[in-house]
Amino acid sequence: MEDQIDWLNNDVAENRLAIENNDSQLTRRNFLRSLIAFYEVNLSKLRETAILLAIDEFQISGKWDLHEIYPLMDESARISGNGNLSLDPNRTSLISMLAYTIKKYAQLIDLDEELLSDHRWESFCKSITIRHRITHPKFHEDIEITDDELKAIYEGLEWWNKTMKTLYEAHYQKMIKPVSKDDIKNIIQRDE
């Protein structure tokens, strides 16, 4: 997955440079499409990490909240009328999945900071809406990305970068924090 993240990051950088060198509707659409693909692949990695953190928390606390992990999974379970289990792709929207994943991830790393409240989060959400519109246009003007929309896309990217940095730094701080005696005691008691 790291290779794909690097590839998409390079696509975003190339498409942003293309806008700077020759701003056109094509370069704007290509930039936005590559940016959303970059977000989606990174979200997949973030979800996997959140699941691993939840597993670690379970191993320490012995408390398992599966209903909080289900939304992070790639698939959702469905039971048919004859009692058979089938797995369907998780169809949670990108915005909802990202908001839930960030909140869960922050909770698991003990980050008590509101990450979805500034205007750049709203810009991020707007950029997703713009991508949907240009991908599935209903009218000829739906394929145009205005200057104001491009500004919102850049602000959404700023939000993304700041949020990911905040999460990763807090995660790193939690990793280097020593395990408490109570945590060790809980592990030992549970394993006995």
C-alpha cells in the first residue's frame, strides 16, 4: 500500500504543478481526481491502523467493542433470508468514513482535540462534493471547477495535511509513552 500512496502523492504533485504551469479545466479536474484517490488510499491505511490500535486496546483492557470496529472494515456483513452470511463492500461515504475513522483513531491514541470543526474541514467536504459533481455531471456546467472551488480544494488539502500530522504526532507520542503498572497488571490478570 505504501507504493500506491507514493504513486498517488506523486500524481497529486504533478497535477498541482500542471495547474501552476497551465491552469485549465482539464488540469483542475485531473488534480482533484488524483487528490481524492490519494485521500481514499490514505483513509484505507488509517482505517487499518485504527483497527490495529483497537486490537491493542483490547489486549490491554480486555474490553472489546466490535460494533465500533465494524464500520472501519472493508466489508459489511449481511445475513440472507436463509441464514447465510455474505460480505458486501462497505459503502459508507468517504466523508462519513473519514469523520468516523478520525474520531475513533483520536480516541484510541488519547488525542483530545476536535479535528472536524474548522472551516477547512468544510472545504474538504466541499472538495468531495465537487469531485462527485465533475465525475457524474448532470449539466454541461457541472464539469467546471471555479476559482472559488479550487481555493476550497486547496483549503481542504491544508486541513488534510494538518489533521494527518496531528494524528501521527499524537500516535507517536502515545507509542513512546511507557506502559503503566495498571496496564501491566490488567494484562497479567487477564492472561492468568
